[in-house]
Amino acid sequence: MNTAALRNAMSVDVEDYFQVSAFEKHIHRDQWDVLPCRVEANTHRVMDLFDQHGIKATFFMLGWLAERYPQLVRRIVDSGHELASHGYSHVRVTQQQPDEFRADVSRTKKLLEDIGGVEIRGYRAASYSIGARNLWALDVLAETGHRYSSSIYPIHHDLYGMPEAPRFAFYPHNEQGLLEIPVTTVSLFDRKLPCGGGGYFRFLPYEVSRWAMRRVNNNDSQSCVFYFHPWEIDPGQPRQQGISLKTRFRHYVNLERMEGRLAALLKDFHWDRMDRIFLDGSRTASVWAVQNLAVSHAG
């Protein structure tokens, strides 16, 4: 494979600063409608940045936000980006029973399709909350018409992760079923280390992230999957009180540097939508063989 022309998948989890899982004990969902919402302006800034670099990306949108900002959904689609589902209101899959999850993803898929006028093929769970204990969720996604998920993070983390999962795109059951596309990790000293965005991208020097992603492209001949949130380019967002030092650090570290790092990232790599890379006939990413993951039906 010609890694110089390898395309990587750029993705955005469209949620506002008050909707992150780390704040769920401090900001009740009943407060969402009365808090200053900044996601619309921040997402427009993200799309402006992508336009400057000629980048098309995948936007995983919350249904709650799509209802309130339909024009934002339409700009995403009209600009040539992929519209995908992030669930309705950022409830982690680990907090849902199968019937609740089915209702959530079905509702959000129909809502986004009605507003955006396009088929919704992709889904990403809130806080990568599909793992070894709730792999039944992948079956539900397939049954509700989704083509791929990007919901398993194959790392050790205190809040999520399934380190035994494959590093790259794989079919959990069969090649006609749902495709799971993990966020990118780099293999170093027999360990999987995250290098696909989020807080790690803000915390580590940009050169480290660039090196790791180039290693994946060159050594593994695989496309990277990168993600971030619109609130990560917004250092002026309201600061939450009463949160732990760890949460404060994770959420606010280097917000003022994020936009500049993104601009460098967009220049240093080739980017495209997730569906074009992993689903369409012209895809450049290879897919691992079927992985028969042990499925637990724990709720």
C-alpha cells in the first residue's frame, strides 16, 4: 500500500461542554436548556477550519442538539461531510438496557435522517462505552440499520476501554454485518497506546502525536481514526466548579492550543470521511478478519 497517499479518518463528536460524561454528576440534564450553549458557534468554526484545508470529515451528532440546531445539521450535510449518530443525549451504553439502547439509537437515526436528508450509517457511543460486558449493543446497531460503529477503544482507561479488542477495523461476527472501527492506537513495547485524539492530543506535545500517527500509517499500513469535540477549541467556555482536579485537568488542559494543533494536523496528513475510507468501494483502509468476540448480555 502507498502510505504516502493513505487517507486518515477525521471525526468530530458534536456535543457541548456541559454534556460530557465527566460533568454528569455536576450538571443535570434538566439544566441543559438553560445553560449557555456554545456548540453551534464552535462547530461552525470547526467546519470553517476544515474548509480552509479542503477536508471532509464525519460528524457524530447528538439527537438532542440536532433538534435544537437543524441548520447546523444541514450545513454539515451541505458541506459534504458525513452525518452520523452519537446517540440522543449522551447516555453511556453501560447505563442502558438493550431495549433502552435500541429505542435511543432508532430514535436518533430517524431524527438525523429526517433533518439531514441522508442515510445514517455510522454510530459512536458516548464515551466509547461499548466493551466486553455489553457487546450485545453491536447486534442492536446492526439490527437497526447501522453499517458501522466506532465505539470500542482498545486501551486500558479508568472510564472505558477494551484492550483485548483489535487495533484496527474488524467485523465482530461476519463480513455482512456491522463493522467496528476503533479509534487509533500505536503499538509500542507490546502495549496499545492512544494516539487518536481527545485529551491525549491536547496533553502530549504535537510532535508525539504526529510521530505515533505516522508510525501507524507507515509501519502498520493502516488509516488512523482521529476524533475531537467542538468544545476543545473553546478556551472561553464556562468553567465548572466543584469538580475534581483530575477532571479539571482532563477537560481544560491546553484548550488554547487545540486549534493551532488541529491546523498542523490537517496539513501533515491526508483526511477524509469515515464512510469513504471504511465502507465505500474506493476505501484505502484494510479490514481485519472476522473477530469472534465473546459476547456478554450484561446490562
